[in-house]
Amino acid sequence: MNVTLAHPLDVTTAEARAIQTELADRVSLEDDPRLRDIHLVAGIDNAYARTAARTTAFSAVVVMSWPELKVVEVGQAQREITFPYVPGLLSFRELPVIIEALSGVESTPDLLICDGHGLAHPRRFGLACHVGVVTGIPTIGSAKKPFVASYDPPDMTPGARSVLHIGPEPVGIALRTYSRRRLPLFVSPGDRISIDTAADLAFAMTPKGLLPAPQQAAHNTVTSIRRNYIEHAAENENL
DNA sequence: GCGACAG
DNA sequence: ATCTTGTCGC
């Protein structure tokens, strides 16, 4: 999969915020035509292993068929990183290794699901927006916590939803995908998708559990990769 | 100034 | 996110 970067990622926090504000104008909340006939959907998730000397980031991209939700392809990457976790600047920390994982994927998904927010972001440019803009693929942000958005708790019935707001502005949907968890799933558009379609597709792709199947699969995969890395830490140190 | 803060 | 003991439930 080809990824085009129009801006650097190794920047200061002030520069990162300026880049977000600029790129936010390129985000589209219109449903992309390819969403009418989805064949492939990919979930993306990262994990970290930190030592005194360095922080290693891991990323997994799991491509699934739709509507079967069977794994078609898996891309992965690991990379030493320096950008810290700063609330609101997550994409500058996660994008480098995500791009590396995406570049190893041969197929071209019709939809991407990212672990994190999209529009529901201080500058309306969360991780999912950034991933969508650099890939050109319709993208959904799917987060487990609300971050800066407010909402009324949706009914406990799976499928129930309420609008996510930042001030008066609707930025996503609080979606009840799992009845046994207090918090709902926080879904917002990344790029080339509307708020309602993002919620509809996220729910349709969550036959069980809290997360959409591709996102859950990516989480399981990257967690396994990280665990394996740590188990072999001794050998890796000798390289 | 204080608290909160995706992953 | 990661760390990390104990605890509750299927």
C-alpha cells in the first residue's frame, strides 16, 4: 500500500499542532463512493515496549474480507521512536510505525479502522484523520475513552447511540457495542466518511465484544508481537 | 492556578 | 499505552 507524506513527523509539539490545523481542512465528511461496496476492511493498532534506553513501537494492520470478516492479510512493523505521548498529538507518535506496517500490505482496503479518535479531537484532526489523509482511504476513528468530547450515556442496548459533542459541534457517536461495559465505544470520522456512516459501519463490524473485529484482531496481533519481542529481549540485546 | 488528558 | 495483585464470574 502506497502512503504519501506531505509533512514531516519529526517536529516540535508547536509545529505538530500547526500541521494538524492545516491538514484538518483536507478532511472530508462526505461518504466516499467505495463505501457503497466494501470488500476489504483493515484494523490498525499499536503497542509499546519501553526500556531505560529506548521505546520501541509496534504496529499491526489486519485486513479482513467483508462481510465475512475473515483475515486476508496481516502487515506489521516495529520501530524505535522518540516522540512522546502528548494528548492531542498521538498521530505524530504512532504514524511512523503505522506507515511502515501499511507499506508491507499488498491489498488496498476500502476502509481503515484506527484505534483512537478522528474528528473528536481538539483541532478536529485525530490519528484517524491523519491516517486517512496520508492514505487516501476512508477511515474511522474508534476509541475506548471520550478524550475531549462530551456525551449522554447511550442506552445499554447494543446498537444504542448518542451524539458526541465538543461544545455545540457534533464530532462523532457514542456507540453501545457491548452491554457489559460502562463506557460505550467512541466513533468518529477519520476521512472520507460521515459521522452516521462511521457509526453504522463500526456497529456492523462488531458482531461480538467491544471493538470492531478488524480493530480487535489488530490489537490481538500487536499484543502478541510485543509479548514475543519481550520474551526474546535477551537475544535482541546482543544484536 | 488546578485538573483532565485518545494511546 | 504499560505495570501489576487480587478478585469475580462463566
